[in-house]
Amino acid sequence: MSTEPEKSDLHEYAGGWITERKGTEIPFFLKLAYPIIAAAVLIYIFVYMNGEINHSTRGPLVQQLNAVTGSANGFMYMVAGLIVIYAIILFAFVYKKSDHEE
């Protein structure tokens, strides 16, 4: 008798690096963690878009650097948009019903 589960119950991703049992759902704490992490990343992007300009010691230096180099707000908004697109794709994958058909 073998203690190994049947091969037909396992689904492989990434060429066998990741395996999961068919019908396994994503744990609730991960379904909760994904939106929280995505929101934290977006908040961080907007709060520190131009650097830490309100810091007591570094703030004046960062403001001088920003004055010399210019603003990167357009690029940072594009990065935030990419984060939103990625988050939408991630949420669609996380919250859909799993169906492993081979």
C-alpha cells in the first residue's frame, strides 16, 4: 500500500514547482490580505509620491532635490494605475470559483 495520494487529485503549476489538490480553495486570510496589501501599496505610493518632504531632517533636502530634478507625478500615477490593473486581475483570480479541468 502506498501512502502517497493519487496523482489525479493533484494539479500542478509552474512545471511542478507548485502542486495543489483539486478543489482546494484559497484560504480566507489570504482573500482578506490581498485587498489590504493592495490598498496599503496604493496609499504608500500617494503619500510618498514626491519623497519624504515633511521629515524634520531630510525634508528640506528632499524638497531641494525635487526642485532641481522636477516632478515625477505623471510616472507615479502610471505606476499606481498598473497596481490597480494588477490588483483587479489578482482579485478576479482569488475570488473566482476554482475549476481545475485537465
